[in-house]
Amino acid sequence: MPQRLLFVYNADGGLLPSLKDAFHKVLSPATYPCSLCGLTYGATQMRPEWKQFVRALPVAVDFLHRDEFVRAHPQWRGQLLPAAFAVGVAGELSVFIRAEEMDATDLNGLMALVRARLEAPAAGA
């Protein structure tokens, strides 16, 4: 089991990008490029069911925006986002959920996928 999970949004952090993203999600959800944001957030705040799910997980969970992730982990610059990473004891990352998997699911499916991967003998493999 990973030490923690790191979810990375396909959106930049900060006030202006957040406002732009909120409008984009509302006005044109079909073209919004971050399925993780769309699944786990309403217009302005984290969905309560996702927040509760994350709090109940047996590992710590962190969230980063795309720009924050690339600054912290430049070697992953080419990774398709959104994605989730398993973080090992030494801080090494491995892909836990790929962008294609997030794009193809709904919130219940994402929660089921996280649970299943955490319970698997070789989580994240």
C-alpha cells in the first residue's frame, strides 16, 4: 500500500485560473479539460461525498494543480493529467490512476477504483 496518494488536477492553481475554470465547468462542461475537477468539485467547492471518502481512506491524500505538480516533480512534466499517483516510502511516484481512467468514469466509479487499487496486493501496479 502506498504511503499516500497524490491527485493532480489538469488545471493551474491560483485565483484567476480557478475563476476561469469555474466558469468553464458551468458554461461548457463537455469541453472542460479536467475530469478530476469535474468529478470531485461543484462550481466552487469539493463535493461532500468525495471529501468524506478521502477523509476515510487508510492513506493520506494530497492534491496539486498542474503547475504545482510540474514544479515539484519536473520529471513527470509529460504525464497526461488529471492523474493520481501512489507515493512510496522514499517519496517516489508511480501512476495509480491514469488520465484515461479518470476521463472514462463518474464519481462513484472513481471512488470504487481508488478502493480497489488500495486493496490490491500490488496497489498501483
